[in-house]
Amino acid sequence: MALSFKKQKQGFTSAYMGIYGLWLLAFVVLPLLLLLVESLQDQNHHFTLANYQAFFTSGSYLAMTFNSIWYAFLITVITLVFAYPTAYFLTTLKNKQFWLLLVILPTWINLLLKTYAFIGLLGQGGLVNSTLTAVGLHPMQLLFTDWSFLLVAAYVELPFMILPIFNALSDIDPLLTAASRDLGANSWQTLKKVIWPLSMPGVKAGIQAVFIPSLSLFMITRLIGGNRVITLGTAIEEHFLVTQNWAFGSTIGVILIVAMVITMLLTQDKQKGGRS
Amino acid sequence: MKKFFLSILAILLVVVGLVAGKAVFDNSRKDEVTGEKVLNFYNWGDYIDPDLLTKFTKETGYKVNYQTFDSNEAMYTKIKQGGTNYDLTVPSDYMVDKMAQEGLLAPLDKSKITGMNNIDSRFLNQTFDPHNKYSVPYFWGTLGILYNKKKVSADQIDTWAKLWSPQFKKQIMLVDSARDILGMTLISQGKSVNDQNVADLAAAKGKLDTLMPNVKAIVADELKIYMAQGEASIGVTYSGEAAQAMSQNSDLAYLVPKDGSNEWFDNLVIPKNAKHKEAAYALINFLNKPENAKQNAEYVGYATANKGAYALLPADEKSDPAFYPSAATLDRLQVYQTFNQEWTQRYNDAFLEFKISRPS
């Protein structure tokens, strides 16, 4: 540190880096290491790989992992299907920022409150079923189904998909689409050959922002899914709170982190040498 | 760029202002909380009549700082981590045992406690706390069946085994608790809720799996909301939760199956690092008085452990078999014994496997 103070500007930079480095060390690296160390211990704090062995030989945990990935995948696909046209439509509007604000607004509301609101909507006597009854149809079982779980999870995650796609679409120079039209491409070709490739960074960022948190959803699985949908998040909660087996909870945590790193790598933007 | 820095500066100023405001506010509160005549009471949410706390302050001069938790485990983790100075808290039976074993509780000085003769002797000297070294009974309750009278009659569900009947397809909600759900399954097989036999647990798990077609959802606190809304016709839950659902929906009723069930007790205990033990004893003695315990029971809706208070209750409440079961039912109720980590895990793993198995 003493050396770096020779040149003031360099000094500032290294001071920033130092603070940032310390921050990273204290709040990112250390906790991750603790998690890893915890996951490599048995109940008597001896080193062991038994937790990992137990995880990968247990049918139920593998099934849960598969479930988590499958549902996270579905949630991502659903949000993408709705987010892309929405984001595109938003870029064409006059008061973009205002409409965007409306999209972001729900993220200001507590997740639990939003979930409880859906209980009121989807229940036997809820708004949806009373509407169905009113138009002469039979009320349906909506809560505690895969569909209701996917609906609520996708609703919660939707803004995180729209935002990056919207940003990527806004960055596209309108002259490019004009040029594409000029050169004889129809709307579909313009979308496919110009807009879609140029918005890829946003799509990838959106996939990361939705898929990764979806892997470890846990409150919605119980409140809306009625525990008919079980993901790894549920298991982690249980191991830390109920069985107090923090080692195994940490093991699942480490496995989830690895899954997230893989997702990041797969969706990384390679052409520009990594945007992050 | 300048605008950007200005807005950052404005945000920083607001944050500093908020932090300073909070410090001032905390300080003004601290005078109340750290003063001599104070009681830091760590209790379940809405688990005492607030009017009683006002009355207590009036009578004794102790101001009550009331804080809440929502599960035994959350309370245990917070007290175990240290840095807290709660003077009185309310663990359930097995948690009293666990906390006592880990040295988190202060032994009670019996010479400072009055009114123990008001407590029904049935609740004293339990296995989780022999001779009530650490705890004074507060409320108690059972695990049972909350049902919708319009759809189900009591004799259709008066034993646990009847829940397996095919007529209840997709109609049952279970409370999300490994110990309770495996416990009721063990009872239906004539076993103990404290069974620690690998084969028995496997058999119970096998039987529980066959219940899945009847299970609509496995939920926690929200079970009472769903039942009150008529989402399902049968819910396996606790008596106090049932009472709250019944107060919202008059079609609901609660029963304890004939073949027995789990019985639980919540108890007042003083954590080891309590700073105002005199205040804690004062509240224990205050709550041991029959008239106070009766008022509390009527507010909270759980069954009181205070026989003096029970005698004061209106006749229809006293004779409600759902909340004050008959002697014959009482005989068949079982109390949870503390499991070690290994058995807690076994029960939870079995329950997790059950939750994952889905009927197609």
C-alpha cells in the first residue's frame, strides 16, 4: 500500500480496489468457503465426502434436483415467451419510461404479499372461480397444481426478464432495422436476422436473472404449490431449520452454486470476450 | 455526470438522515427497555391478551417489551446465537428439554413462584422437564382433525385410519411437519409417536405413501386460512390453529381421533442470560392467578393448564371435547420425546420422500 501512494491517482485506484477486495473477501469469498467447509464435514466436524455421496446416491434428492431444474427451466421459458414481445412492444411506445415503471412496480411489493394475493385469486371461492361460476362453468381446482405454481413463479420473475431484454432492444440503432427494410427484408426476416441476434445479450442476461433464482424458490412451492412441487430450496430450508443438519444443507447449497455457475458459463456472451 | 453525483449525494444524505433518526429513536426507546422496571418477553405472535400486559404493568410497575417468534426452532436459534437478553420465553415441550440440555435455561427459584397449586397436576413433572426445574405450564393442545361439517361427519373421521378411505380423494390438507404426520401414521398402526425402530418407521412411511392420493396439499400456518376459505374438507392440524379457523368459519369443527394423538405443552421459561429475572417471576406469578389465566385462555383460544382458570370458564367451553378432551381420550394422548439429531433426520427424510412421491 505504501508504494501506491507515490502517485495519487494510482493510490486512489488501489484504495478502491483494496476496499472492494476486502468487501469481496468478507462477504463473498469467506461465506462461500465456509459453506464449502461446512459441507465437507460430518456431525462431529470430521472431514468427509459422505454428504456428497449421500446426495448423489439418494433417489429423492436427485429427483428434487431434477424437479428444481425442470421447473426453473419451465419458468424461464414462460417468462421469455411473454417478456420478449412485451419488451419489444415497450420500446415502440411513446412514454417508454412510464410503462417500464409499471412493469417494475410489482417488484417493489413484498414477495409474500404478492403470493398471498394469489391465494385470494385462485382459491375455491376466489375471484377466478367466482367468475367461472358466474358465467355458468364449474369451479376448478386451481391452487396446489403445477399450473398455479408456474403462473405465480413466472409472474414474480417476469420483470427480471423484461428489463434486460428491453435494455438490449433499446440499444439497437433504429437505422439498422430501417436498413434491413431498405434492403428488402420483410418484418419476419428483420426480426430473425437483425433484432433477435442483436438482443441476445439481453435475452441471456434475462435467462440468468430468472433461471438462477428459480432453482431455489421455496415459499411459493409451499403456499401455492402446497408442497406438491418440491425444489432444492425447500430441502435447504428444512435442513437449516428443522433437522439442524447444516452440513447437508450446505452440501445442497454448494451443488446449487455449481449448477448456477454452469448456467452462467452456458449463457455467457463469448463473442465480446465476456460482458461481465 | 455531475447530475449523477448529485443524486448519489442526495441518496447518501437521506440514508445518513434515516440512520441518525433511527439512532435517536432507538435511544429514546432504550430508556424504556433498559430501565430497571422492565420485562423482555419473547413469545409466539398473539399468544397473550394485550390487556393482561397492561394490567400487569399497572399492578407491578414492570413495562413489558413484547417480541415475537413463529417457530420453536427460530426462537432456539436466536437465543442460542447469544446477544439477546430475553427474560421470559415460551418453548414447547421438546424444546424445553433441548434448551435445558444445552444449558440455555436458568433453573427456576421455586421460592419466588406462587400459584403453582393452581396448575393442573397432570401438566407438572413431565418427562421433558422432571420436577419442573425450568418450566411452568402455559397452554396446551393436541394434534387433531379440523373438518368441514357440511362435507364430512365426525364419525367418518373418528380414527386416524379413516383418513385413508378412498372417499376423501384430494380432500385432505396436512400440516407440514414430519414429526406430526409420521406420528399420526404411527398411531394409526398402533405404534408410539416416539417410535425409534427403523422397521416401524419404514412401515409407517409405506403406509403414509398410500395416503398421497387423498392429500390435497401440505402446508404450514396458512392451513387455517385455506380451511376457513373452504379450500379442503379435512385438515390435520393443531387445536389452537383449528380454534382460529373455526372462529372464522362456523362450518368447521375439530376432533381428536379415538385412537389417540399427540399432546403438546407450551411453557414459560427463563433463559440463562435473562437480566430481569424478578420481572420474569412477577409475570409467571401474575399468569398463574386463575382470573388472569382465564382471561388469557379466552383471548388466545388454546386450552389452559391452569385448573383454577378452567373452573372459571363458561360451561360450554369447559365441556367442548375438542379442546378439553374426555378422560378416555386424554389417556391415549402421547407427548413427544426429544429425538437426537439422527432420528430427527430419519423422520424428516422419510417425510421428504413422502412429499416427493406424487400420485400421477
